[in-house]
Amino acid sequence: MLQIFEIIVLVFSAIIHEYMHGFVADKLGDPTARQMGRLTLNPIAHIDLFGSIIVPLLMILGNFGFVFGWAKPVPVNPYNLRDQKYGWAKVAIAGPAGNLILALMFGLFLRFVPLSDTLAEFLAIIVYINLVLMVFNLVPIPPLDGSRVLAAFLPPKAQMAYFSLERYGLFIVLFFVVFGYNIISPVINGLFWLITGLS
């Protein structure tokens, strides 16, 4: 039951993440996501078979101790953005910001409203998964959101060299999921405690 709930939460949290990218891009001058029907909360438009279902399921079956996955990236054309220097970074940070808002909403409710143990456990899962998505996506590995933010502050030549790593991005990201999660888990756990008061 809890495992199915984790996958559902992960999918919808990833959809919010991608929707926020498209929403901010649209506000900043790039209508690509809206024109392609991706500026919607309809799961059908966002679910990625591998990232939204297969990877989370394998992680649950493999007893990883946490669940991770993703939705189909929302298409963004950075050349349409009015702010050519920081626009891409603003679009990138919007996804993790969406997850932070969800974590705060459910986490503060969990912290200050008396709940049954079962409901508290469900809310804790929502908070934790959103914090995982937020923190993980801020890791500066291309093509994760953190790389777009960092690139905005690099000189043009360094940006090109940095983004050349994107061709290996999937492999680097999967390697980090398996072997580097312990690096970010203290940050996730610390934020979870700060928001919910639970350890």
C-alpha cells in the first residue's frame, strides 16, 4: 500500500516540477510548452514510462530505501526567453521551487495539525519525496536543474564546456543516484526535520 502511494506521490510531484518549468518559461516569453500541450497537470502529458514507472518500481523492489524518478521534461526554447542571461536559470529553479512549496504545505500541516498516525505517515512521504526531488535536481550535473542555474554565472566558453557533459548526463545521474545519494541525504533529512519537526 505505502509503496504504491510512494509511486503515485512521486509521479504527481514530478508533474508539478515539470509544470512549473513550463509555467515560468511561458511567463518569461517562451510559449513552447503551452503550444505543445505540456502546460497542463494532466498526467498523460507528462508520464515517462521509464522514469515515472519502471525506475521507481525497480528502486522499491530493490529496497533502495528511497524512491526516485522523473516525468518527461517540459520543452523549453531558451532563445525565446526575454532574459537571455538568467532566464534559463529562472526556468530551471522553478521546478525545485514547486517541490519546495509542496513540501512546505504538507510539512507544516503535518507539524501543526493533530493527525492520526496513518495520515501523518502519508503526509511525511509527500514531504520527503518532494524534498528528494528538490535537492536532487539542484545537484549541478547536466542536465539537472542545478546545472542550468550554475551555468548562468559561468563565462560563455566555460558554459559550452560544461554543457558538453550533457551527452553523458543520464549515465552520470544514474551513477549519482546509486552511489552519491549519501552526499545529499543529510541535506534532505535536515530540511525534513526543519519543516516537520520529525527525525
